[in-house]
Amino acid sequence: MSQRVSSLSSRTSRLRTRAAVLAAGLGASVVLGAGVAAAADTGVAALPAAGTANAVQAQAAAQAKAATVKKAAAVKHAAAVKKAAAKKAASWIDPVKKYTLSASFAQAGGMWHSTHSGQDFAVPSGTNVMAAHGGTVVKAGGNGAGDGPAYGNAIVIKHGNGTYSQYAHLSRIDVRVGQIVATGQHIARSGNTGNSSGPHLHFEIRTTPNYGSAIDPVAFLHAKGVKV
């Protein structure tokens, strides 16, 4: 009888031990699951989302910086273009390129009624003639544009401050009276028309649009920074 009771007691004890182990395992699983869930709720699973947000913010900042740099460059370029245009508008240039100076201002000779009224630039016929400064065409045509046949085909441009420039002995005139021209703009082709001993451009600086008011054009251009 006592042996049976002892056996039963031993079997009951083993069952209790197994139940305790199972309960402990189940509790550990529950605790572990809760921990994983808590970790997911508090940041572990959220790390990729946070990294993406940081990357988006960094990209947005880089794009904003690039846009600012591009805008600053555009503003700087526009300012440079405006400055260059203003400088060009304020400057004077030679009326032709690749020339040789021939008859000069106030030079005496049998080719002129008194003394030479301008500066001659010896160039081949057909050479590009440019406006020495921006202004408005006030004379253009044959017979010296009204100043006499000795000038041949001629142009007179009015500039600011009571200054005029004249271009004579032209083979072709490519502007009209009233036209506004810019510094360096093509206005004609050089030639050998009128009282001329060879192809060249006769260039004058005047204080009025008419013959008789010429001043030394080389000295004038030197004062404007042009190396004639």
C-alpha cells in the first residue's frame, strides 16, 4: 500500500515538473514576443523609415543649394552682359579694321579746297565700315550727303553732346536717314567715289552735321581711349 502511494506521488511530481517547464517556456515566448513587438513599436523597425526621411531631406537641401548657385550665376551673368553693353554703348572705336593712315587732319594739298578736313584710312574697296559710336543717321547719300561731290557717297551720324561723325568716298551705303545704329554696327562699304586718289575711308568728327565744323578726329578718338 505504501509502495503504491509512493509511486503515485512520484508520478504526480513529474507531471507537475513538466507543467512548470511548459509554463516557463510559454511565459518566455510571450515575454519574447512582447519584447519584439515593443521593439517594433519603439524604433527598431522604424529605422529604415527614418533613414529614408533623412535622405529625402538631404536631397532637398542639395537641390535648393544648387538652385541658389544657379540663380546667383544667372544674376551675375546678366549683370556682366548689362555692364558690357553699357561699356560698348559708351565707347568709341575705329571705323574700319586693318588700315593704314594716309592723309591726316589739316594736311595741306591740292586735293582739297583748303586743308584736309578729316583722317583718311587706306583700305581696299568693299571694306566693312562701322559706326564709330552709337547714334542716329542724319545724312546718307551721294553728293557727300549734301556736303558736295568731293565726298562722293557719304554718311553722317549724330551722337550725344553735339558730336557728329562722317564717313565718305563709300562704294555702298547700308543705312538710311533716321536709323539708329549701335557702336560697331555695319553701316557701309568703303570705296573710291568723289574726289579720291585711291580706295580709302575719309572719316571726320564734327560739331555740326555740316561741312566746315570738323575737328581733329585722331585727337578726339585718342581722348576716348581709341588707339588709332
